[in-house]
Amino acid sequence: MRFIERQRRLKEVRMSRLGLNRDQKSDNSGGRGIGSRASAPHDELLFTIGAMARDFSISLRALRFYEDRGLLHPIRRGSTRLYTAADRQHLELILRGKRLGFTLAEIHEIIDARRDKMGDLESTLQPEQIIAQIHHLERQREEIDEAISALRNAQQRLTEGWPLPPLENGSSSGASVFEA
């Protein structure tokens, strides 16, 4: 009985920290896109940091980092962070931008530029941004392909019983130890 009473009290404390009373309930179902919600003025749904992290499969630390970088602006109630629907859209843009290889500074500019526009990230990009990003990603792919090739050569040499070449002292060339 004590355990149940303690759990009930803990839930009440958590609800009060979110600004909820006993008659209001937060949805802790953990369902994707639903998350923990608290009533906000004007009936806007607010999401806790835990719900945001769970819904987007990212860490709490990442959310705090994006806030520190000015990409997200949660409402603060004491030490509790509450995120709006706009914050959720911004987080979707941040994660999409990262998948497309943009830096956080570039993503910040994109978010600022599209404040009044709705739609996906790609539709808000300028043609020169798209071309520049394609070139950047192609250069990265070339570097990755070269690294993979060098590692495959090293693996093959080791498998065949050939030793890797020794490190050259004082070599400042960009040549890899794994290159044949």
C-alpha cells in the first residue's frame, strides 16, 4: 500500500511541476507523436523534453544542445522545458537538415528564413544552396570512398599475410599508412 501511495504522490508532484491539477491528465502513453502533454494557454499542447526525445528518438542532451544553439526555444516552468508544436516542426527541420548534411549554423539560417513559410526543408532552399550542398556531399562521398578503399587494401594485405608498410618518420604528406 505504501508503494502505491508514494507513486500517486510522485505523480501529483510531477503534474504540479507541469502546471496540471488532478483533473487534468498528461498522456504518458509513449506513442509516437503524442508524448507527455500539458495544457497550455489557448489550448496549445506542450510536450516535455522526455516526450520530445522519445518521439524523435534523440537524447535529452541533444535537445538541450539545440536550445543552447538557439535552434529551439522551449517554454520554461521552473527547471521544466515544455515544447510547442512549432518547436516540434523546428526539430523536424533540424534533424532533416542534419540528414542532408547541413551544419547547425546553416540549419539555423534556414529556420530563420522560413519563419512564415510552411512546407518541407527542401522547398525552402535556394537553388544555389542545393547545388552547393550537393557538391559538398559529393566531396564527402569521394573522401569516404577513398578511406574505404584504403581500409579494404589494408585488410587484404593483412589477410594475405603481408605486413603493413611502416610509418615514415617526419612524413607530412597526406598519404595514408594503408595505401599500397
